[in-house]
Amino acid sequence: MPSETEPTVLTLLPSQIEDLQFASSSMTGATRRAFQAKMTLKDCAGHARQAERVFGWGRKTVQLGLHEQRTGVTCLGAQDAFCGKRLWEEQHPDVASVLWDLARAQSQQDPTFRTALSYTRLTAGEALKQLHQRGFAEDMLPSATTMAEVLNRNGDRRRPVLKAKPQKKFLKPTRSSPTSRKKTVSR
């Protein structure tokens, strides 16, 4: 086993080291650790300190990757393990599909046809009422504010749909009106 003070002799070119560093930087989590562990075993004889010195990778990350590879158990980070509560649509996909059908039935196109957005007349309270009438239990349905957020996340914006407004009728200027006379220059 080489000591830590001995110079590292690698058969890698500087461009190859840069390529490995770039490849590692484009990965995240367990895939990055597995890649770093494989390269450490291949090019640095399994020494995490040497991989730190050569590639610039974190020694503890490389050690964790080596342990994961040796045991076959992938560690979860705190972000993955405790990432928070799932969205209501993910918790109740059957109710969400019925909600999307209700929202589609109540949506209509912008009357000016300037945008591809469709607006809905369905309010959060009305959506809750209709879902309850369809037989879904109260514990499956969210509060009214959460229902409004769910509808907004799906792209069903609650906006009043304006009818196309008729243009005002403008009177045509007549010859007798003072604005239609040609100005003559007196000499």
C-alpha cells in the first residue's frame, strides 16, 4: 500500500481527468457516488484520499460510495428521506382524475382567441361540493384553499370570461361639422 506522502503516479492524462470531473459534476446523489467509487477503484486503487487529491472529489463522498458498492446498500440523504408531504393529487389520484374531468367540463376558451389558455368557471367550493356529491368521503377531499391551489397547479385558472365587447358606434363626420372642413389659408 503506498503511503500518503508518495507522489501519485497515474496513467491518466489531464484531459481525461477533466472529463471524469465533468462527468461526475453532471450526476447527483447515489449515481455520482457510484461513479466516483468505480473510478477510485479503477484509477486510485480504492484510496479515497488519492481520489480527493487527483480528481478534487470529496473524500467522505468517495468513502460513502465505496461502502455502498461494497455492501450493496444505497444510502438516502436527508432530502430524499424526508422530502415532505406529497401533493394531494399524488395522494388521491382517482379523485384528482374526476376533478380534472369536472374542470374540463367547465372550462372555455378566451373569447379573443389571443392566447391558448382556457379559463374555468369552477370555483374551489363548487368543485368540493360536486366531488362530495359523487360519493367521495370528506377525509379524501382537501380544504377550499388547497382545492384552489390544486386547480391552479393543473392550469385551470378561475377568471371571469369576458364576452366580446361590441365596438362603439362612431358618427361619421359630415361636411357641415366643424371638424371636417378644410382649412383655408387666407392671404
